[in-house]
Amino acid sequence: MAKSLQEQLLSAGLIKKNKTKALRRAQNNIQRGVSTTEGEEAKRLAQQAQQEKADRDKALNQKKNEIAQQKAVAAQIVQLVKTNQVSDADGDIAYQYTDGKQIKKRYVNARAQAQLIKGVLAIVKASAEGEPDYYIVPRAVAEKIAQRDERLVITLNTHVVDEDDEDDPYAAYKIPDDLMW
């Protein structure tokens, strides 16, 4: 029988046995259509796809957590307002305040008006069932709400002591606190 070229070279001592095994393996891979670089490329693509999926999942979870956090803060604000609102502030004196570009009017009693002017009370906006409503709450509650979302505090006056200007020609004409215009 005729020996293959590989066996002839091996018996002649021109090549080594482990080299023939490597060549045979490479030939089998070529015949099957699989190369080592294609296998490594497939592994790399699979790892890349897995990493991209993990990144998308992480971003989605972070977004869900942010939404849940916002809902929790909104619920805290509604609870603060509902439990601490001043209910005996209704009266017949119109107190005007601005919410963005809109001028709103709330009818309050004289005591509540004085406290709103001094900054003891504040007006906050809270939406319990989707529709925003305005509530009068104590200053401490308004400051807690401002820590969570400062856009919801509509009116929180600070009591400023007016310094008299020496050159003011109208210094003798004081403006009354209860002036309504």
C-alpha cells in the first residue's frame, strides 16, 4: 500500500508527530468551514450583545427607580399638605398671589392675611387627584415642601424690616399694610 505524503515525511523524520496532528486538525476545521478566528469573533459578538443588553436593563431599572422616587415624593407632599393645612383661613378679604404668569385670588380672613404677609403662613400647590389646588400651610411645612420640590411653594413671604432712606421725599407718607389695589 502506498503511504500518504504525510506518513512518508513522518517516517523520513522530516516532520514531527505533533506537527502532523496540528495540520490534520487545521484541515478538518477548514473542511467543516470553521476557523478559530470566526469562533473568537462569534464569542466576542455574543459578549458584546450581552453587555449591551445588561446596559439597557440597567438604564431601564434606573428610570423605573426615578419614577418611583418621584411618585413617593409627590405622595409625601400631598400628605404634608393634607395633614397640616390651615382650615380656618377662609374669609372675605381677597388675597392675591401669582402662580407663574397667572394671578390667583384666595379669600381669607384678616388674621390669615396678616400671617401670609408676615410669612408665618404660606400658599402651596398640590395635586391630589390630578387637578392642582392651592392650600394655606404653616411656614415650616412650606419649607419641608420646598426641600422636596420648590416649584410647589407659591407664596412664602419673608418679613423684611424696611430701612428708612434719609433722602426719600415720601418718607412722611407711609403706605398702610391693609391697602388693597
